[in-house]
Amino acid sequence: MEVNSKHRFTAAAGAVVLAVGLALSGWSGGVSQADGPGDGKGSGPTAPSEVSGIDSFVDQVGKEFLDNQALLGQLKSWIIDQPGTRTSGYIDQVNYAENRSVRLLWYGKDAFLDKVLAKAASLGITASVEYRSQSLDQIRESMRRLWDSAETLRAKGFVVTSIAAIGADDNGIELDGVFVGELAADPGGVVRDDVLARRASVEESAVRIAGAPVVMVESDAAPALAGLTGFSSRHAGLPMMLP
């Protein structure tokens, strides 16, 4: 399954992670199959190479795949346009164009869910529901708390570089960054048992701050960022994405 998003924060442990900036005023993200070959708004004639590329893509995935993708996109557009979406438990969805199915990421149970399931059925889409432990608003609040406490976490030995909160297959907040100072691995890359215990303590602090499950992930690119003089994790990019 190919996963696509305009607000992709990071990916770790196989989870495709999306930005929580999916505000209903302009949801463009989503965990979904690849977008179609274009929006038909080109400013001029399509170049031969572009035509060849499109034809190759169509030949590769097949017309049925594209038709299914269009129906899944139609469902998402319908959901976003409904007046009850903002107050519902809808978080996002995982689309599978290969078999015209969708996995709805939902919080709680409400009448709007029944409407979405009925709409999916009317489009010939097989829908399942995966319940999450936090609503979209709660997820965003947990993220804000973590960013507001980024300097506290840094003082404890973890520099936050990004936060990933909505994943296709996980149900918690992923805190990406790097352990520094006494919590860093030794020059050979080995982390002593006592250091692992202290790292676990920092993660527990992050859970208390967020009020939600949190997993700390040390990213490959983070050490270079952490070494910059005056680097502040609050400038890692996420705050500007949050509405």
C-alpha cells in the first residue's frame, strides 16, 4: 500500500505518520493510496513525456485501481463537507484502492459514524472502523503540551525535533529527537543499562505531560541538529503547522 500525505512529519517502525494539522477548515492530508495522475488544471498542452508517464502509471495500476481511488476520494470529500464532521469522532482514514476499502480512524461512537458507513456502502466501499484513544482535538492538545515542554525534556536529556501523532497503524504519539548529554550512547553506539533506565524515565515524563501514550524515537538526522549552538526544539517546524 502506498501512503500519501501533504503533511507528513516522519515515519518510524513502519508507521506512516501524519501531521495533526488536518484542521477541518482545509483538510488536505490523509492516510491514503496514491493520488491520481493530476487535477486537470494544467496551464498548457501536456508534454509527450508527461503523457508517457501518465500512460505508464495507468498501465501499471490499472483502470479499476484508479476508479476505486476516485470513489475513495469521493467519500473523503463528502465526509469533510458534512456539517457534523467537526464535532464528530472522525480523525482520518486509511484508503485501500486495490480492493476499494477504507479504514476509518475514529474516536468514540456517534450518529455521524453511521452516516459515514452508510455513505461508504452506497459507493460500494467496504468500511471498517478503528477506534483511537484520543479525539483530533485531544491529539492536538497533547502535541501542544509536548512542544510547550520541549525545553524541559531537553534539560532531562532529550531534544525534540518532531512529533508524529496520527499513524496508520499505531495509537500513540511518537516523539522524535535525540538523547544528549549523559543519556547519549557512548562513542561506540552502546547504551548502558543505567542509561536505558534513565531514558525510560524521561519517556514516562513525556507521557505525563501529554496525557497520552508516548514513544520516544531517536532519529538518524537528529544528532546533527542537536549539536547546533543555540538549537531550540521549538523551532523544529511543527508549531507552524499547527493551526
